[in-house]
Amino acid sequence: MGNRLSKIYTRTGDDGTTGLGDGTRVGKDSARVNAYGTVDEANSSIGVVLAAQVPDDIRALLTTVQHQLFDLGGELCIPGHAAIKAEDVDALERQLDRYNENLPALKDFILPAGGEAAARCHLARTIVRRAERETVTLARHDAVRPEAIRYLNRLSDLLFVLARVLARADGQGEVLWNHERRHA
């Protein structure tokens, strides 16, 4: 492992720049910093999900995801670095299929609710979607491996499915969007 931080502040970012993993200095508002910063935010939001009551299997899955998001943040922070593999995306797809298998088909949109854990999971989903958008923005002008974007896309889908599972596990159930509420 690289250098360890013995002091948290360095003052090197006081000019509005930050150091990438390869030592390059870039603006703190660069597309690359936005992408890996939002991945970090997504990781933190999954920590918020894990602070709620969730079944052990979902806890283990989301802990694995947190490690992978940390890896993905490193990939985005170090130009040319590869950390997320196609197998990681495939594993998310298998989990998606597993958890979605027993859910009823959606006939209506659902609101981001359904109990504490489900609502937290919905919030994490939206942050992962933003991380995906930020990573796509970065990919428009800088090299980003397609596995990174695919991983974030599948992860947001997985979090949506897990939110549905958690809403049912909590006994709250899903809250359907009432599109006819204004016409009643």
C-alpha cells in the first residue's frame, strides 16, 4: 500500500486544485474529480443503508459493493488504472436476477419510500445514478473504461431492486405513485 496519511490537512488544495492518484494536479471541479467524488458519495450513502436494519445477505452484498466502489473511485482517480472487471458487472447482474426473481412485476411507478432501509436504499440509488452521469461526462473527453460505466448502471438497478425487497421485508411495502390523484 502507498503512503499513509499522518496529517489530514496539507494545504496543497487551498488553491482549488487536488492531486490525482498519479500525482497530476487538477481543479477540484474537474470532471474526473466530480466522477470519483460522486462515487465516494455513493459509497457513503450505502454506508447509510447499512446503518439501518437490513437482512444479513443484503448486508454482505452491500459491503462487497462498498469495497468495489472504493476500487472504482481509485480507478477514476488514477488515469489509466483498471480495477473494475467485467466479472464484477456480471456478479451484479446475477444478484439483480436473484433478488428480482421473487418480486411482482411493476405495473406502476413507485415512490422512494417503503420504510427506513428502503428509503435509504432509494437515496443510494439516486446517488449512484448521479455517479454514472458524472462518469459518462468524464468519458466524453477522457479515457474511462466501459466497465466503470456498466458497473454503476447495474448497481443503480440493483439498489432499486434491493429497495423493493427491503420495503417488503420491513412490512411497509412499496408506495405506488398515484398518477390519478389530481383527477379524483
